[in-house]
Amino acid sequence: MVSKLFRFLASAGLLGLVKGAQVVQDWTLSSQPIAPDGFTRSAALVNGQYPGPLLALNKFDSATINVNNQLSDPTMRRSTSIHWHGIFQHQNAQYVLSSTYFTHSQACLEMMVLPSLLNVPLLRNDPEDPHLDLYDVDDETTVISLSDWYHTTAFNLENAWFAGGPEPVPDSGLINGAGRFTGGPDVTLTRVNVTQGKRYRLRLVSLSAEGFFNVSIQNHRMTVIEADGISTEPYVVDFLSILPAQRYINGTNTFAVLHYGGAPDAEPTSSQVFASGPVIFEEFKMAPLLNPGAPGGDGPADQVFNFTFTTTAANGDVWTINGVQYQSPTVPTLLNILSNPDPTFGAHENTFTLMPNATIEVAFIGGPGHAFHLHGHTFDVIQSASGGPLNFVNPPRRDTTASGGTTANPMRIRFRTDNPGPWFIHCHLDWHLEAGLAAVFAEDPAGIVSGPNSISPNQAWEQLCTVYNNLPDDEK
Ligand SMILES: *[C@@H]1O[C@H](CO)[C@@H](O)[C@H](O)[C@H]1NC(C)=O
Ligand SMILES: *[C@@H]1O[C@H](CO)[C@@H](O)[C@H](O)[C@H]1NC(C)=O
Ligand SMILES: *[C@@H]1O[C@H](CO)[C@@H](O)[C@H](O)[C@H]1NC(C)=O
Ligand SMILES: *[C@@H]1O[C@H](CO)[C@@H](O)[C@H](O)[C@H]1NC(C)=O
Ligand SMILES: *[C@@H]1O[C@H](CO)[C@@H](O)[C@H](O)[C@H]1NC(C)=O
């Protein structure tokens, strides 16, 4: 049994000025059988739960998470690392926390992902939330996780795919860890209790490896007020789609029950009927509330990248960007840069150097429905795959968005380089990431090595890859 203790420190606030509480949580990772849809399989759990425990913080709190890795199932990866969505790791160890984020596992420097496992929603209560007057209830009962679910462990699914089989397809969809599969038992659906007349802030988090969800609540409209941790202008819709994208989740059996106090306990029997044409969420209509406007305005960006992506394999198990399948280097990108501020990168590292303090524009030219996610930054989606015109004035701001659009106007993002570091940019359909649909931005290598935003990993971090490389294969 592997037993390793990693310690992640997330501290919020200005340098040296910690105003909030010190929150400490212990996360024990274990391999245990669970049956969230009635089918029993082995899974990787945090503190015995799926989804993992909620990490609820107030603004300015700092959190220390002690991760005790007891993963023991050799049909899954047993090493792990933690990636925080929405926390941009300025100078690597200091995470500034805000709003609804989630964490998931990416083993040893983003080499491997454990789809749908170890997911922990993170909730932050912000007394300065500009939307405070729009809701009455916002607590652990209103965090809604959506996940696709597989009856076979990720490693076995992936090996079968890489041996020429079809791309893995989920067996069911779960809402807060409960769902049903075709032919399976009537598992008790998740119940969200509400009181008539109150307004609820539902924090929707997609924990999917691949499945995307169209979310609607029968006989209710929803107002979108935040996306990927960025407050938006209120946007009223009947339903919205949540990436990672694709088409497999069976929408006719993925439900939870919104239960009004006083209503009967029985499951509702009617299905969603929209009186007239429903208002469908279109990303391009979602404007950030604070400081809208793309970096560089409508002027040219300082650096432009055209990422043309495609699969080169009949069963889709190889994906490339500009003809290159991403493969993890043996020397991690950060270590490479720290040992040489003018580094060279191997072809399969697909690594592009970004200038400091520059406007970066990336166009994604390829098929629709991939979920591109950038580490280290939010970005402005100046051309959304959902349509609309090129927008420099108030484009959607987030950290994951769908590919698509037309050949002439493909999905296109902008961001400003203010965070030196090696940042992964990848399709968040985990199977596609495994198949190489990824690149790395080496942002300001000189600024990583020295200067006010430089990164100085501690010795334990420096040893991580040596420790990992020396593990027996079945513990990696
Ligand atoms: C989806 O689920 C419903 C209800 O369980 C079932 O009748 C239907 O056959 C399923 N469809 C697919 C494609 O599995
Ligand atoms: C919802 O209310 C029922 C009945 O009061 C209660 O048994 C159940 O635990 C509640 N569910 C949640 C998620 O709070
Ligand atoms: C989900 O929504 C998209 C539009 O956003 C639509 O094209 C698609 O057909 C919907 N899927 C289902 C199963 O309703
Ligand atoms: C990106 O593609 C556009 C449209 O084809 C082209 O005008 C532009 O020169 C390309 N830029 C780079 C950096 O390749
Ligand atoms: C970044 O660029 C802006 C605009 O070009 C300039 O005003 C600013 O001084 C630069 N900041 C740094 C730290 O170089």
C-alpha cells in the first residue's frame, strides 16, 4: 500500500496580510467500491465520499489541505496531484480563492488524469458578492455536481481504447452522486429541498470526463450570475449546457428532484415541457459584470496563435494541435525553465513561449464541442462558438469554453500575460487530453526564474518527480 502525505497550501489575501480564518482539512484518498447508479465498481474517494467533501471557505480564509494518499487499486492510477480550477497559482504556492471552483486530480505534472474521480467542489461565501441581493440561500445544499459515470475504471477503459477499441462512453449521468443506468435499479434520486418564495443560488459544477449536460428545472427559469468564478450580468434562461462536451449522456434518465416543503415525497412523473420556444443559453450573450473588455481592445494582439486541431486516428485515440500530439516531457516544463531561462522544448511538448505583459490571442480551428481549458488565467472569449459577432467590448470571461464557430470565425480567446509560469491549455474532455489534445504556454520564462513574480519551489516539490519516477509501475 502506498502512503504518501502531500501538503497543499492555499492562502488568500495580500502578501503577509491574512485576514480570514485558517481552515485545515485532511483528505484521505482511498479505493473503495461504490454504486452511485446501482452498479458497484471500485472508485477513488476523498474521505470515503463521492463526490468529495465540500470545501467551504469565506473570502480571505486560508486553507491547508493535508492529502493522505491511500489509493490501493492497481487498475487505477495510484499517484495523484491536485489541480484547482479558478485558482491561478501566482508564484506557484499562493492561491487566491474566489467563488465556485472545483478541484480534480492530475497526476505528476499533468501527465495523467483520473476522469470523474476525486472531485471536490469548493464554495466561497463572499460578503462583497455584487449579486448578494439576488438570492436568499447559498450553502452546501445548493451545490449541484453533474458527472458522467463509467462502470469500468479509467485505466482499463483507456487501455482498451488505445488498443484500437472505441472511445469510452459513459454508462450514466449523476447529479450529486446519484443516477440511473438503462436496465439498472431505481436508485433514489438526489433531492434538493426548497421553500416556496425563496431564491436559491445553485452552484452547478460539471465533474464530467466527457459528457455534457443540458440543465433545466421544470417550470422554472434560471438566472445565470456567474461562470467559472467570474460574476456576469444576470442572464435569464430556460436551459443551459455545461461542458465538457459530447453527446452521450442519456438525458431521459438523468434527474434530480427539486422538492418544495410540503409537497408529496413521490418522484415527479411528468417531464419537462416548455410552453413556447425555450430561452437557450448562448455563451456570447454572457457579459462579465466587472471590468468588461478584452485586453488590447479592438487593436491587434501582441502574439497570435492559430491552433488547428484534429484527430489522426480512425478510433480517435490520437489528437494533435498543429500536427503535434502532446506528450509529457521527462523533465517537467517548470524544472526545465528554472534550470535555463532560455529553454528549448522537444517537439512533442507543444510548448509556446509567451512574452510578458502582452496580449495573447488564440484561435481554435477544428470541430465543435471540445472544451478548451487554460491554466493560470481566465480569458475573454472574443469569438464564441455559440455565435454572435467578434466582441472586444464585453465578451464572456471564463477559463473553459467550447470549440466551434466557422472556418472564417473560429472560437477565439484573449488574455494578458501577468502570471509567469508554464500553463497547460488542453481539451477538458479527459479522453482527448489523454490522446494528446494539449499544448503548453511557457509564460515569461525569465520572469519565472527571477523578479517579483518568480517561482521558488521548495525542496519537497523539487523531489516530487524523482519520487514519482522511482515508484514501481503499479504505484504510478
Ligand atoms: C435512456 O434511458 C431511458 C430510461 O431509462 C431508456 O428507456 C432508454 O432506452 C435509454 N436510451 C439509451 C440510448 O440508452
Ligand atoms: C430534504 O428534506 C427531507 C424531509 O424533510 C429530509 O429527510 C432530507 O434529508 C432533506 N434532504 C436534504 C438534501 O437536505
Ligand atoms: C442540448 O442543447 C443543445 C443546444 O444548446 C442542443 O443542440 C442539443 O440537442 C441538446 N441536447 C439534448 C439531448 O437535449
Ligand atoms: C492565423 O490564421 C489567420 C486566418 O487564416 C491568418 O490571417 C493569420 O495570419 C494566422 N496567424 C498566424 C500567426 O499564423
Ligand atoms: C505593460 O504594458 C502596458 C501597456 O503597454 C504599460 O502601460 C505598462 O507599463 C506595462 N507594465 C509593465 C510591468 O511592463
